[in-house]
Amino acid sequence: MTGNITTMTTLQGLSKSFYVARPVDRKDPNLLLKRGIWAYFLLLIFEGALRKWVLPGLSTPLLVVRDPLALWLVLLAWKRNLLPSNLYVNGMIAIGAIGIVTALAFGHGNFAVAIYGARILMFHFPLMFVIGKVFDRDDVIKIGKATIWITIPMAVLIAMQFYSPQSAFVNRGVGGDLKGGGFDGAMGFFRPPATFSFTNGTALFFGFSAAYVFYFWLTPKSINRLALIGATLGVMVAIPLSISRSLLSLVLACTLFSLIAISRNPKYLGKMLVAIVVLLITFTALSQLSVFATPLEVFTHRFTSANETEGGVSGVFVDRFLGGMIGAIIESAQKPFFGYGIGMGTSVGSMLIAGDHTVYLISEGEWGRLIGEMGIIMGFSVIFIRIVFVWNLTIDSFRKLAIGDFLPWMICSIGILAIMQGQWAQPTSLGFDVVLGGITLAALRTPNRKLWVVKTIEQDNPVNPTGNQRAI
């Protein structure tokens, strides 16, 4: 009896000092920055549609619609101490600032062109680190889910563009150009630009989507299964419809990276094998349909003829994957020490200097452009920063595989070469590379949107009348 009384007394005493941890929703202090990043992402995908179909009269200012947004995001993050101060960011900003001076003093001398070229290094590149600091892993998955849903209608759109004449509304060019926005493909068919200003956006978007498709197949519980199946089919049909060897190479890169991920986590092998078998059966069935067989024939014809023209598969690899790296190094000694001026190798620079945005005043390859614009020292410095940045992203993402986290690794599957030697002079390519770098950094972080607190639970009243709480 005495023991029971003692136990009851102890329980009564403990009931007034027992704490339970509960997640308490707090208003995200970075909500405004996150909305700005989402606006940047959505404008990246749909700014071409605005320039072609919605506001063709404003096509020129809409070309740089993401630039003031990127500048605002970087400045706001800097004001809130959210812009990391590291060698990558500081180095790029310094090179951009010096590049403006050398362009005016020793190069083309056009201030507008210099500013346009420097904005890549001073606004857009730092935005990668703002995204990485403001976003967390949950935000990266939300971006992926949105991409999965967008992929389905995007595939329908490029199918319409593929089969429609260039005079059709869906193929209208920038500024409402009635000549069409498609680019020469094969067998009389044109490469469809989807919602983008140029056809490279099609390959970049579906490559971006493919990375998430592979990720969600490895972790299917976090996505609507029907949407995932639809997006998977969308990526499959987009390969021949796009008539793009770049998209094929991006999807193959995703496949390789997923196999590496599975080799580190064999328990996922069964899921991937089932998915591959289903995809092969689906692909075989689709190839029997004329609506799919025609683009497949066109794509095969272009792939074969282009390989013969460019010296076979090895020639394609050297030119397409190395992005003129070797040629840029060999020819660097022939360039002026300070280059011809930052911004001169961009389409806007070509228009302002030569009056023609379709010509390359310096080099079509990214490395050649950088060295040609800024010279050996600054050009190679930018290249070096990009290579080291990508290397560190890849190593950190690979280490995540050991704990079964595939997200950053799958994003790296298309981000490695894109960030290292993607054509940043082209706004769409620049935008995708900024997003890829930013979300890879963010995927390496853990969610931090909730504050955990402990609240006192009283025996008679479960609600703490004093409202006292303390953080764990």
C-alpha cells in the first residue's frame, strides 16, 4: 500500500515537469527570397513563350527579364548575410569587375556590352549560392515535382511543333516571327523550341526533367505515380521529337549516374530493373505507331549524318562534350592579353557591335569565348573556378550515396558538364546552369523550416497556462 502511494506521488510530481517535443510552424524568414527564386525558375521556362506568343512586341526587353530579378536576389541575400563569401563568389565578382575595366580600356570599348557580359559573373553565378543557401532539400524536391508535371504538356507541345509547319502559331518565332522558331533538323523536319526562344531550351529542359524522373523512380513514394509515368513517357518521346543529340547524351548521362547510384545501394536494383523492362516494352510498342516511328526515323537520320560530318562518335564527343576546350587552349596564345572585351562573345554583344546577333564574333565554344573575351589570365581563372566548383559538387554528391541520398547525385548527372562548359553567353543555357548549381548545393543541405520546441504538460490541464516553452 505504501509503495502504491509513493508511486502515485512520484507520477504526480513528474506530470508537472514532463516535456514533449513538438514541431511548431514558423513563418519562413526567407519566404520572399524563395518566391523570387521560383519566379526565376518559372521565367526561365516560360519567358520564351512570352516573347513568342503573349507579348511579342516586348521580346527584346523580355530577353533580360531575369537579370534584374537575379540582381535583386543577390543584393537582398547579401543584405541579409545569406550570400556566402567564398573564393568562388568573390573570384567571379572580381573578374567581372576587372573585365569591365579592361574591355573599356583595351577591348571593344562599349560600356553596354561590357555590363551585359559582366552580369553573368557578377549576378547570375552568385545566384547559385543564394539558391543553395535559401533553398533546402524539400524545396529542391518541390522544384522536381513541378518539373514532372510541366514535362507532360511540354512533350505534347513539341509533338505539335514537330508535325506543324513553321507558319503555324505553335512554331511562331521570337517577336511573333512568322518564319518560325524551329531550327534545321533532318528530312524536312525542324527541331522544336518548345516554350523557349531557341531549340537548346528543349534539350536542357527535358534533360533537367530526366534527372528528376530517374530520381523519383528510385524513390517513388514521394511523387504521384501517374505523373511520374507521364513524365517518363514525355522524356522518351522527346528524344526523337527534339531531333537533338544533346538531349540523348543528357539522358544517357542520367542512366549512367543512376547505375552508379544503384551499385552503391544494391537494394534498389530490383526497382530499377522493373522500370527498365517496362520502359523497353513501352518503347517497343510506341515504335510501332506511325506518330512515333516518324520522329524516330528523322532522329536516326540526323544522328547518322551528323556523326559522319563531324568525324564519327569520337569527333562528336570531342566537339560536343569538351566544348572546344582543347582548341581554346591551343589558340589562347594568339589572343590579346586582356582579350577583346567581356560581353563581345554574346549574341547581344554581336548585335550591338556588328549589328548581327547570329554571328560569333569570338568563338562558339564556351572556353574559347571566355579566353577570347578576357584573355589568358582572367579567362582561365573563370574556367578554373568552374572546374573546381563542379569537382567539389560531384565529390560531395557522391558521398551522399553512402547514406542512400540520390538527389544531389542525379542532379549532378546533367549539371557536371553544363556548369563546367555550358554556353553562358546564351540566356537559356545560363539560366539552367544557375538553377542546376543552386539546387545541387541546396540538395546537400537538410530541411530547416521548422523550429522544435518543448512544452510543459500539466496533469489537470494539458495546455500550459503560462505559455512557457524552450527550444531543444
